[in-house]
Amino acid sequence: MSTALAYKETGAPLGAPVYELNRVSKTYARNLVVALEDVDLTLRHGSFTSVIGSSGCGKSTLLKIMAGLIPPTQGRVVLQGEPVTGPRRDIGMMFQQATLFPWKTAVENILLPIEIRDGKAAAKAALGRANKLLDMVGLQGFENVYPNELSGGMAQRASICRMLITEPAVLLLDEPFSALDELSRDMMNMELQRICREQDATAFLVTHSIQEAVILSDEIVVMKPRPGRVAEIVKVDLPRPRTLEMMTTPKFGEIVEYIRGQLDKGEDM
Amino acid sequence: MTDLTNNPSSADSADYGEDTVWVQEIAFIDSVPRWIAMTFVFLVFIGTWQFVTSFGFVSPIILPTPLETLLDMIFVGKNLVTGGYMLTSLWITMLEVFYGFALAIAIGFTLGVLVGETAFGEKAVMPYLVAIDTMPKVAFAPLFVAWLGFGIESKVALAAFIATFPIVVGTAAGLHAADENARMLFKTMGATRMQTLIKMKLPMGLPQIFTGLKIGAVGVMAGAITGEFLGGGKGFGELIRIAASQLNTPRVFSLIFYLSFVGLALYLVVQFTQRKVVFWHKERVGSHDG
């Protein structure tokens, strides 16, 4: 079953493993499509990992399995030493759309995960923490504003806070800024980097943009479709903190070109 | 820059300054305030009415003159204000409408949640609801009279019967309004089915639910009046029926006029509630915010 995986030296950055996947496969029973085959992945503490690949390569399936939203057909999915068998408090997730609820103020939206898990009283008790998070993402003064009055970027800042309020061990980011315009996206990516450093977060990003993956990540997981599998894990050894200016350096261009080449190779299959 | 040959109104070009070569034209109707336009239509309507009646195109038994109608409206209005028999009738009809609407909301909302939230309801119950909804529901009126008699109950039942379906459909559709992201978010937060329903699906569906309520509010009036036409009683519908049988057309017109006030009031109550409850949702109808 072992497909030839061309592993590069992954040279794990920083801390201990937080999230581990071993030989994870997913076959959808409905149409017998093999969405994922034998995926091995380790996220280390404080690292930023991106996954990139054409549509149908199984990256959303992978993300859903990691979020505990769907079970894998086979394989081990372990977060902080505990098998993932469903949605968990220590998994934070962010989507392409901010998905703030218009009948709740910014701070009420941020406290929603606490309200759902622990009730209204606990949410009230966490108000101070929510305000601190709002300060951190630069939304101080917007606590009691309704989402209708927030711009796209501000809404995504608020949804970052909502993800962080339960102090998750891993952040799963599903193309979080792809609905924003390019200028905001670049800015939000730099913000995301800063926030991840401040929180010492372990992040996992699904993206369509090679540039975005390279500027943010320590490691990039390149996936290929039919069946969805990991083709290669590319290490990005650009210094931290990353800046937008780095996107013009030859080194950056090299990595982008290399990944593009890897992605194109799969297309004739 | 002063090439004014393109300008159709070059004669007035001096007003626009030297650099203006193409002047924005504003359509005439955009420059007229809404109330003037509405008054205009009203006057044309009354004028045509007056013309048709006073020149004998239509028999006065079929269509009274605007003045006759106005005088009768004043008469009916006086009777209503002084607490005459018409007020009693109006009160009966309003009670029917109120009970019918309350019943329709209770049944319609419950059924809508069951149908919208459960796969079984969606699969097995919804087709029947749609089938019944396509029937001309007023045709059930004699049946309700036979079951419940000539009192207020048969009218309440018909009114509720007619208004229930749009509320069911609106509620069921509203529960499906939540997008995939919101559902996924609630899953990742470990929300129970009840939490998902109350904290996300219902509030997200409120605009559709209120659309159902508004359609229901219109239907409940129609149901009550139809019930009165067919099942007798002492309501406003009965007054209209009697006036029509006596060929007292001005009275029919003025009764309908006051009746539509009740319908309008009910509709506005629903709309006002909607604005208060669904404060984040801006209606795009525009007919009231012109």
C-alpha cells in the first residue's frame, strides 16, 4: 500500500509533537472515493504548517479529520497524547468566512464557544479574557459593535479571537483570509504571524496560495489528488519574523517555484 | 475643453461652468417626492371613479359615487366610534383573527420546527404539507362549519388553517438558512442539537419565519371573513354580506375600507415586531423606506 513518498529532510522546528497523524486514510462510503491515503503528519509545538494542493487532493478532508468533525477510515489521530474522537476544546478552528452571528456583538461572538461549552455564567466570567484578545488583534473599542458594522478584515480579527478564547492547543485555519482583498490579506497574514508568536501557537493552515504558505510556514505539506496523499513536505528556512519584503527575495522565489513545480508534476496523472 | 456641440442643452451651458461638457440628466420621477406621486395616483383614481359614475357609465347600484361612499364611511365611522352594533361586529371579527393567528403561530411554528429539523419530517411530512398548501383552502370552510357550528370557532379554525401553512413553510425554510460554515462552527464548539437549533438555526431563520408570519397575517383575515360569509355569525363579514344582499354598495365599500384597516394594522404589528427582533436584517423591499 505504501506509495512512494518523496520525503525531504523535514528538520522539525522547535518543540515537542502536539498533533500526530499516522497512516490516516479516508474512504467515503457513499461513492468509494479514496479521499486520503496513508497520511503521516506531525505538528510540533510552536510550528506553523501549511498544506497546499489542487482541489480534490483531500486537504479539506484532512482538516475535517483533524478538527474531529469526521472520523478517519483508518489510522491514528492523536492530539496532546489523546486520540481525537470528536470536536474538542483544545482544537481551535477558523474558516474562510468570519461567520460572526449578526445578533451578537463582537465580544458576545467571541465568547460563544465558552457559552456553548460551559454556559452563560462562564462566558461572563471570561469577559476580561475576551477584551484582552480584542486588544491584541487591534479591535479595542469594538467590543459592543455588531458584525454588520465591521469590515471583512475586522470580522476575521474577531473570529481569530473566538478561536483563541478556549486556549486551544492547535489552530486549524481553513483558508482564513482568502475572501479578503489582497492588501488586507497580506496585512492579516502578518498579523496572524504575530499572534501565533505571541500565543506560542501551533498552527495548521489550508491554503490555495503558494506565496501565503511560504511566507507563513515552517513546513509546507504538498498534497496530490486521486488518491489524496502527501507528496512532499517542504521545509521553509526563511528567518523569523517574516516580513512582506521577504516576498521579493530570490530565496522566497526559489521556494515558491519549487513548490509550483511539485504541484504541476501531479497534473498529468 | 469647451466643446459644447455635444451638449444637447448648450443654451443653458453657462450655468454649469466652463469644463462641464456632459450634464447628468435626472429622470423627472426621481425629482418628485413620493407623497406627491402617490397623491397624484389617488386623485386620478378618484377622478376616474367620479367620471364613470356621474356620467352614467355605470349604474349607481353597481358602483356608488365617491361622495356617497365617503358619506357612508363617515356614518360607519361614527357607529364604530360611538360603540354601535358595528363595533360589536368588528370586535367579533378581530377576536377571530386574533385567536386564529395565535393558533396558526403555535401550530405552524411547532410543525415547522419538526419538519425543518428532522429528516423524517422533511422526507415524510413535508410533501403532505406542500400538497395541502396547493389546495384552495377556503374550500374547507363548509367542513369547518359542519364540524364546529356557526359560532366563532369555525371562523377561528378556518383562519388558523389558512395561516398555518405559510408559517410552517417559512419556519422550515428558515431552519435551512444557516450556511455550512455556521453549522461547522457549531460542531467544532461541541454544540448539542438543541443548542444549535436555539442559538443558531432559529435566529438565522428569523427573516424567513417573519416572511411566513406576514403571509399568514394576510391569510388569517381572509380566513375569518370567508368563514363569516359561509358560516354566518355576527362578525363584520356578515355585515358586508347583508349590505351586499340589500344592494347597499356604498356600505359594502366603507365596511371593506374599515376592514382593511384591521388587516393593515395586523400586518404592521408583525412588521414592527420583525424590525425589533431581527434588528440586524435590513429588508430590501423598499416600499416603506422610500
